[in-house]
Amino acid sequence: MLILRKFAKDRPALLGAVVVLVIVLVAILAPVLAPYPGDVSASHLLLRLKPPSWAHPFGTDNLGRDIFSRVILGARGALVVAVMVVGLAMLIGAPLGLIGGYYQRWGAEAIMRVTDLFLAVPQLILALALAQLMSPSLKTAMLALTLTYWPFFTRIVYAETRRLKAALFIDALQCIGASAPRILFLHILPNCVSPIIVRATIGMGFTVLVAAVLGFLGMGATPPDPDWGLAIAESRQYLPDAWWFSTFPGLAIFLTVLGFNLVGDGLRDIVDPRLRRSR
Amino acid sequence: MLGFIARRFLLAIPSLFGLLVLTFFLIRVVPADPAAALAGENATPAQIAEVRRQYGFDRPIYQQFIIYLGQVARLDFGESAYSHRSVALDIKQRLPATLELTIAALLIGIVLGIPLGTIAAVHHNRWPDILLRILSVAGVAVAAFWFAIELQLLFAMELDWLPLRGRLGSTLIAPPTLTGFLLIDSLIAGRLDAFVDALRHLVLPTATLSLGALATIARFTRAGVLDTMQRDFVTYARAQGMPGRTLIWKFVLKNSVVAAITQIGLLFGSLIAGAVVVETIFDWPGIGFYTVQAILTADYKVMLAVTLLIGVVYAVVNILVDLIHGLIDPRLWEQL
């Protein structure tokens, strides 16, 4: 409750939460909200590249499809990708961090070295290479993003575990004979939850951004998916005449990422007292 | 100081070796059949077998790795399947273009980011601060590829103020290549027209690329300055009547930029990733554009060489960052 109250005082974070909530609602209700839900795959060649109007608030694209509808329908895809990628990365990364931080054998050391290696290669390049190597599609793009995002969770859980391992209550648990999995998953993991949530929130925004780049470069969603990145790629040949074609999907990406980042920053300020001071 | 640099380079070697192992196995193990991918979609089984033999894919993987290590030691990265030229030569010719772009973006980030962050901290919680906070969050939330396209749309297509793509206009003859940096080469050759043209071509890509760096540097400078202003020596200097300007720009800032400089080292990764996107959109003939082409054509030799290059650049930048730390705050030398 204390966290909620502090969060409510942080205006930018609150704004971010509202944005995220709206986008989540839009994603859930997309088929109902979109004025032309059939425009995922339909084409109306007579309506090609029409500028914004009352009938089509964001204009129409090269196949005469309503961009407003496609932006709304695209929210679902973007959020599903982000949730899947961040969720899977968390499931892989957090246990590895626990093991790496708790044990002192060479296996644990090896996990951390591999983690550092993954962090040394720019995430986008690794994701691009992996997506291409596994033959590009939305599924492989998600897999590639997961493979590049887990080390971030391993790093933070590792740091927390190392810190907690020295705590008195862990000593006590060891003395009364609690098993290592019990200590790790029932006692250390719950103490890592707040940094994990902060990382996951920021990761959501980041994943939406990188997934859009993959879509833009043709290594993510495939036509006729209403993907935001893909739409911007398709719009390039119709510039400068059809400015609305690229502008609105880009604004959708921007708003989504902005929302998650604002919430993430707000949460971080609450969780990390060292940073809170400078607010 | 020399001892420190030597030690840091020695420490970088195992991690670079690790990077070599990781990329080699990822790139060689993940695809089902690299030979089939290289031979193309319509290749006959005989053609695929020929590619496999040519590239040595028929040998055991550990032998392939040892051969690869030997090649890397001689800086021989083989021939690109995409450009049919030596990968090392391609990289050598393209690296200056990327460095020119990233250094320009980083400079903009530093030159604007540090003063902006300081101004925001001085006006804590008043409008310059709030404005900067909004801008810095927005700066990292905007998709670079989209921002680049919108800039092209506005400044190149609608207003026609700046060139749309490339490094130099097609009507101009490029100055003789000495450093590979067009801005420097054109000045050496005394070609003011080429210099101005190259500068104009640099504006939009740099603006796109510097956005994230600018936001991050401004943010960390602000946090650092806010932190320093609460320290005792600041209160003391104030009590002694030191003018605000001198205090902030001379003493507080110097004690605050360490965190921002650490970020610069970390930023380099995102700058390189950004270069991949920006170079693709602006047809900038650098490493990023090359990387995308290599990835799209499954040119695994180029992919291996480029990831290694990024690892080396990353290590060097981080050593440099530590050196700059030491220069700003001599106390840090003792810890290094």
C-alpha cells in the first residue's frame, strides 16, 4: 500500500500508468474498437493512400486499409510479443541468477561469465542475427529477443542473491537444514521481486521498441499483420506524399514505450532509495 | 598509468576470446544447415555439398573453430559472400564512416547533454527541469528508425533543406582518402565545398543517433549535480560567498560528471545498435549498413568479424572511459 501511495504522488509515473492501462485496454478490445476490424487482410484499392478524414482519422495505406484500425489492432501483437519475451526471459534469467549468486562452484561462475558475454554484444545485433539464422518469422523474432534479454534478469537476481546470501536469516535457514532449492525459491527469490518488476517494466518498453525494429527490417511480423514496425517499412516508398502512413504507427510505438518507461522509472525511484534522493 | 592500460588490455583478452567462442558457436550451431543457407534457395544438393566442402563445414566443429582461430590471429576474416571482397578490407573502408557518425553523435550528446543536465539540476523542480525530464524520457522512447524517417520527411522531402541520404552529394568528387573521415579528408585536401556538403549530409543521421545519448547523458548529469549540491563543500563555498556560476560550472560539475562518463562507455553499445538502424535508413556506407546486409544474406563470415569488431571497440571504449575517470578524479587512480 505504501508503494501505491508513493506511486500516486509521482505524476509522470501516474501518467505512464494511465497510458499503459489505455494501451492494454485497446489491445484487449481491439476487434471491438477498430472501426474496420476486417482491414487486417482486406484491400480497397479505390481508397488507396487517402489523407486523414472523418471516415479514416489516420488516413489509409497503400492497399486502402484504414490505418486507425490497423494501429489499434497492432497494439495486441506488440503487447503479446513484449509479455511473452519478457516473461520467458524472466523464467530463464532469474533461476540462473539465483544459482550463479548462491553457489560458489565453477558451474555458477560459468553461468555468470556467459551472462556477461551476452551483455557485451549489442542486443539488437544479436537479436537480428539470431532471428535471421532461425529463418525470419514472428515466432523466431520472439525467440531471438528472449535469447538476448534473459541476461538482464540474471544480472540483477545475481546481485541481489549475493547480497542476501550474507544475511543472518539465510545462515539460520542453513543451520536448521533447509534445502538449497527451498532457500533459493522460497526465501531469496521473494526478496528479489521488486528489482525484477522494475526491470520487467522497462524491458516491456524496450522489447516493443526492438520488436518494431525487427519488423521494420523484415525480420519479425510478416504481411498482412498490422504490425507497427512493418507498416513504417511499407510506408517508405510512399513518402513524402503519404506522411500519415508512417507517422501514426510510429506515434503508437512512441506512446507505448513512453508509458512503460515512465512507470518503470517511477517504480525504480521507489525501489532504489539511492536514486530517489535525487528526484 | 601505462601499467594500468596494459593490465586492462590483458583483462580484455579472455572476454574477447569468450566472445569469439560464443559468436562462433551461435552462428554455426543455430542454423540447421549453413551451407544450404549460403547456397541459396534454388541450389541443387550437389551445389550445397560444394559449398559445404569449400567452407569446411564437413569437418568436425572443433577443427573448424581451431582453423577459425588461426585466421582471426592473422586478421584474415575470409571473403564476404555478399560483396565478394575481403571482409577485413570491407571493414577497413567502412569503419571510418561509422566512427564519423557515432563520434559526431556522442559529441553532440556530451556538448549539449552536460550543460542541459546541469541547468535542469540548478532549476530543480522548476520548468527547465520538468521540461528536460519529459524530453529525456521521450528521447529514449522514440523509435530511431521512425524518427529518422520523420526527419527525412520534414527536412529533406518537404522543406528540402538537407540531403536525403548518403555521405556526399553525387555531383561532388570525393576528396582523396587519407583518414576515411570525410570531414577531415576534405579539409586536408582544402576542399571547402566537399566539407560543407559532408557536414550537411551528417546532420540528419547524427540528430537521430544522438537523441538517445543526449537524453541519457543529460539525465545522469542532472542526477550527479543534484547529488553533489547536497555535499558539505558546496554549502561551505556558498557560505564563503562564492558566486553561483563559478561554484556550479567549475566545482560542482567536475565532481558530478563521473556517473555521466560511465554512461558514455555503456552508451557505445546502443550507439552501435543505433548505427545499424540509422545507416540503413540514410544509406550510410558504414559498418551498420554492412552488418544488416550480412545478416540478411546469412553472410556468416561478416557476422563473425563484425561482432568481434564490436567487442574490441567496446573494450577499448571502456578502457578509455576509465582513463578519463582517472584524469577527472585523480583519487580513482589508487583504486584502479
